[in-house]
Amino acid sequence: MKHLNFTTLIGLAGLADGSGALVRGNTAVVVVDLQKDFTKAYNGSLAVNGTDEAYLKVAAETTKKLKELGLPVYATQDWHPADHVSFASSHMGKNPLETIDLEDGRTQILWPDHCVQGSDGAMLLLDEKLLDGVVRKGANPSYDSYSGFKDDGGAVTVLDKTLKSSGIKNLIVYGIATDFCVKFTVLDGIDAGYNVIVVRDLTPEIAPDTAAAAWTDMEKKGAAIWPNIDMSEVKNLL
Ligand code: VGL
Ligand code: ZN
């Protein structure tokens, strides 16, 4: 996994709520798209670098520790129909990683078929017992949804409502991948008013250039980038 060289750990002062401090007792974990198809460990169709067994083990152990501290844990799950607009196979003569212009003016990056509803590749790689909820996204054939909060057509998922109804103010976010689903989930989370922490070492990337831009965008918007999970920092939020 390639990383930007952050010289300083961005502390609690850099957060988005404007108050300069995280709110204690109101923190949830959002694990993004930890699914077979995105991993090398399972030979996924859209396998992201740095998603070997070792990564999955650390991600699972960290999630368990956070849950044991009492934090609610939500997972997003990419959940596409077989004819999804983001699949190159849905567009005659097109290949994965090409970009197309859709009729309504959106541009769409094309991917190999991945996370097809009900398929083995769509399976979440987290123990269900750790999860307080799963937010499925990308189920509308016509719209992609990198964000766990809303799709490209603006249709919202249950995530914001679920978090707000339990008084959540801070999110700890990690998962796959930096440059797409993590980035848009983080940016939308900040727009929805949350203080967002992103854990770099638990967040692999599809490509170095798009990932570098993603870290910059997230940081500029006010996300706190933690190099890794510091449990004593997390306990400060409790
Ligand atoms: C993702 C590309 C397509 C992701 C999902 O989880 O980052 N990337 N679908
Ligand atoms: Zn997808």
C-alpha cells in the first residue's frame, strides 16, 4: 500500500464541526465496502492492492476492539444488479477503466462486474455479530454510488438517518477504497455535519494518483486523517 507522507498527525483541532473538538460519547464506526470482490485475499474481480489476508485480519481485529469499546459499527456494502451502469459489460464494446458519458451528462467510470447482489463476491468480510447495521448502496441499475450516504442520482441511503437518530456526531471511517467509496463517504459525511476521522492504514487504494488527490480532498474538507487507530485517542471520544 502506498501512502502519502503526512508529517503530522492531524489532531482534533482540524475537525469539521467548527468547535475545534470532537464530541464525547457520540462516535460510530463506518467500515466501507469490506467485500470479497474488492480483495486480493479472495481473488476479487476488482481486487485492490493491499487487501491481502493480513489487511483483512487487522481490519477485523480493529473493528472488534472498537465494538468492544462500545462504539456502534456500520458497514457499507456495494450491492449492484447484474446490469449495473458502472459495469463495462453493460456497455457494448467498452472495457473496464474506460470512462463514458451518460445521456444525462454524468460521466461514469466503468468497472469489471463486481459485488453483484447475492453473489459470493458481494459478501461482507466482517463478522455480522460486530455490526449494528449494513447499508447497501448502488442497487439502482442507473446510478453508481461510491458514497454510503447517497447515490449519483441523489437518492439517500438510511445511513444519515440511522446515525442521527442515535445521536452520532463523530465517525471513524476506513475500508476500501481510498479513492472512491471511502472518499465520497467521507466528503458526504462531513457535508451531513459529522466530524470524520479516516484511518489511513486500514484504507487501501485503487491507484496512487487518484488516492493522493482523495487524501488531499478529504483533508481540505476537514477530515482528520489518522495514520492508524490509536485506541487511547478513541477512548478520549468515549
Ligand atoms: C468501489 C469502484 C466501484 C469502492 C466500488 O468500493 O471504492 N470502487 N465500486
Ligand atoms: Zn461498485
